[in-house]
Amino acid sequence: MARTKFLHTADLHLSRPFGFLPPQLADERRGDQRRVLTRIADLALEREVEILLVAGDMFDSADPDPTDLEAVTREFTRLGDAGTHVFVIPGNHDYIRPNSFWYRMSAPNLHIFLGTEWDTVVLDDLGIAVQGIAFQRGKSERRAFEDLAIPKNMPSIVMAHASYESFEGQLEKYHPFALNDINAIDASYVALGHYHKFNTISADKSRAIACYPGTPEGISFDSPEIGDRFVIVGAINDNGVAEIEPVKMNRRSMMNAQIDCTSFESQASLFDAMRRYCDMNTLMELRLTGMPTSEIAAVLEELTDRFKESFLYLSLDTSSLSIPSDLPADDRTIRGRFCKNLRQQIEDAADPERRRLLSRALELGLAVFSED
């Protein structure tokens, strides 16, 4: 039987600039972030969870946009008025500082862990303790669970914005911890934030389950942001054991893919390959590689415009393409001499950015010649 039901989210990064997107689409993505916050609150009410946990980086900076502050306060108030306890910790992006907005945020049943020492809130009506600590920006090398004391007489949920040590033994300087640290915690659940991909850390099912929910709405083309995004709905039973369920939250997806153009014999073949990824709810970063024919190279300039209605957003990277495979070395026409000159410059270029620009110049030149 469930003693307590909870919903765990983190890393919403509200007020993200989205500088890699056109301004109008960047505004739309910030709106998507606010909408996913509303869906999280709706899910909490639908599932009748008693506790909402926000494990850091609710905002992308320590100075968020007032529109986003208003949206968060509105949703927290909606949850608090319904009797949901909301617990929040500041992360490394929205860290605590003097005169921080965190000190002014208020809503019913809201508790923000503002201190850099462990604090414990006991919910007597639920028979459970919630423990949290704010990200300590000036001393981020401190071990994540240093000086944590777990209550002995009731189940406990621990909140930390911290980094799991990598398999290579390198320490990321954001309150690092190891698997042994998790296994040593006598808590029912550890609500983590900082990493942007859903991940569960537990070697011993009789001990604490630690989870990163990841970003609920993707914020970049980095690999942790790709595909479905989640929050965690969980329950702690009368024996103090946690059970969890990842629940998909995003309505739009960040995706990336790579297409090798070497084998395409026609422009139609390239178009067909791109159509496999078309989705109006997808922001796509597409990288073209290999050695295309000159026919394929001539059409690269128009690809983004041709497929602009087939994606929410398309970013096309052609910097890894090789020189077209069918350009004859002895072509003495203007086209041939142009291509030979550019090809030599590309081969001689030591700077990757110069090589990219020269390759782009070759693409544009081939496109112009193909129009004659």
C-alpha cells in the first residue's frame, strides 16, 4: 500500500535564451517550457500526488524572466491550494544569492530549501521527511551527501542537484557522488537534478533509488536532450520502499541524425532519405556526410527551404561533406577550373572553419553552374 505518492522533475530551464533558433521560434520554445510546467502540475493533480519535487534548475539563470516567475508561482499556487506539498531546491543555473528572487517566491504549501546546509521538513500528516540543500556555487566541489543525517523513525526523500561520477573516475565539480554514496543513504528515494537524461542509479534494490528525470522539454541538440523527455511519478509504501514510473511529458522533440550522401545517384534519393525524418513537432539537426555527386552537391543550397514546412525547425550541417566524386580533374571549363581551385584550397586549409566556408562556397558555386 502506498504511504506517499510523489512527482519528481528537474532541469526545466525556464527563460532559456535558445539563441541557436530564430527569434520567433525561440519565443515559441520558451512558451513550450511554460506549457510543460502546466502539464506537470496537471499530472500531479490527476495522479493525486501528495508531494511535488523540483530538484534544481527550474530556471536557466539566477535572473529569470518575470513571465516565467509568474507562471511558476501560478502553478505552485494551484498545486498548493489543492493540498500538494511543493519542494524546490536551487540548482547551479538558478543558484541562490543575496536578494535572490527565491526569497520572494511564495505559494501555499511551498518549501524552498535556501540554505547550503541540509534541512529537513517533516510532514506529520504523511509520516515522511523531505530533506534538501541548495546548490552551493562557491563550494561546488563538496561531496553531494556530505553531513547528511537521515531520520531513523520514518521514510525520507532526499533532494540534491549533483553530478554522478563518470565511469572514467573523473569528478565533475557539481557536488559529485559515487554509487557507494547512494547505497550508503538510508533513504527511500533520492531526487536528483543536473543531468538532462532520464537515469536511475541503484545497485541494491533494498536501498535508496536515486533518479535523474532529465529535462521535461528538450533545450538543445546535445545528445542528452534528444527524443522523449520524462518526469517521475513514484510512491513510497508502508515499508519505506520506493516504486517509480517515468512518464513522457514533451509534445515536441529535439532530434539529430546523419545522412551519408555517398550512395545517392539522384537528388530524389536524397529527398527520400530526408523525408524519413520529417515531423512537424520535431526540431531537427541533420548532418550530411560522405562524398556526393555534383548533382547532389548542386541541390544542397535549397534543402533547408525545400523542407522548411516539414519540420518545426531544420538545421542542416554540410561541413563534413567531401568534394563531389564526379568532378573530372582535367575539366578546363570555367566550372572545372572553379571546382579545381576550390578543391585545392579545401585540401590545403588547416583551419576547420576555413575548410567549412570553402566547402560552402563550392556548394553555392555548383548550384549556380547547375542553373545554366
